[in-house]
Amino acid sequence: MAGGSGAPGAERPAPGPAGTPGAEAGSSEAVSVRLWLVRHGETEWARDGRHTGRTDIPLTDKGREQAASLRGRLEAERFAAIRCSPLYRARETLELALPGAVPELDDDLQERDYGAAEGRTTAELREGQPGWTSWTTATPGAESIDDVGVRADRAIARAVAAGRHAVDDADPRAPHDTPGAAVLVVAHGHLLRILAARWLEQPAGFGAQLVLGTATVSVLGAERGRPALVRWNA
């Protein structure tokens, strides 16, 4: 499941789909929507370092506590739209972090399909294949990093479109970050890391360099008309 676009010397990918910051950097759309990313709380498999893709498991007691602890931060923000993975651990996190929220469920926000790596730890996989990594090693039945990047592009475009209606007229020439509308996105570790890479106009494989813990809040926005990380892994 090699992420070919992330290989050294690979050509830089084209900007994301219409409506993403990379599509028209400096436009009002590029600077007027911020994505608030929330990774779901702890699950038993996340705690144990087991690759958790489409296996639909609940949060642990600690994960539920983590999700509930996000409430203050999220309730203080007025979200123009809320997008969520349909997998239960993401929906449960949203329910606890922002009670009463009514999200749009987006299949493209589901976690990566890890194929034969599902439910296994990196240490276990390296016993049979030294140096194995989910980001660069081909694994039978697994979704490629670049295919996840395609899904992330679609998810970004939908999230940005969902937030536009609430965007006030903003001056795209503002010297610093333009506040704009906030869209909440609740999903999964690898998916959100890849989504952030694509927001930054980087190959999907760049997500390997963006560590993301459970029940964390990150914000994608813009500075000086260019897509930027406003906050990460907080």
C-alpha cells in the first residue's frame, strides 16, 4: 500500500478539488472556512496500537471521558456545519463532546481500510516483514495512501461547501488568518492526517509526519491567503 506520491522526488500533487484552499489560494473561499478536526477518543484497539480501520468498535471508558472533556472547547465555537464519519467510535465521540449535535455523515471520512493489517500491531507485522510501516509498505487488501487522499479531497470539498453559506464577507487580502466560518469534522487518525496533508497541498503520504493523538483538536485554516495549520494535536 505504498503512498507513491509521497516518495522522494515525486512530483508535487495538483491542488485539491474546486473549493479547497489549494484550488484558488487567495480567494475568499480559500481563507474564509476553517476545519476543526477532532479525532475520536480511545478505543481498546487504539490503546493497544492495533490498526483499526473499518472494524466498528466503541470507545473505552477512558475514551468516553476524553470525548466528554472536549465539550468546553467545542461548545465555545459556533460551527456552520458538522461532518462526521459514520463509524461508531466517531459518532460516539461527537455525541459526548457536543451533545445534541446533528452531523452530516460522510462515508469519505471513514478510516483507511488496512486490509491484512487490520487488528494487528506494527510490532506483530514486523515479525514477518522487518521495517513494515502502514505508510509505505504494500499490504494485501489495504486501501492505498493515495486512494485515501482522493477520499480526503472529496471530504474537504464537501466540508468547505457546507461552511460557505455562513461565511461573512471577508477581505482575502487580510495580512493574517481570516476567521471565517468553522466546520467541525470528527473522524479518525490516519484519515485526518491525510486530510491535513491534502489541505496543505502536500502528497497524502505527508500525513505520516503529522502525529495525531486520540481526542485531540486541530484547526486547518489559512495565513496570508495560503492554507495553513492553525492548531495541531491540541
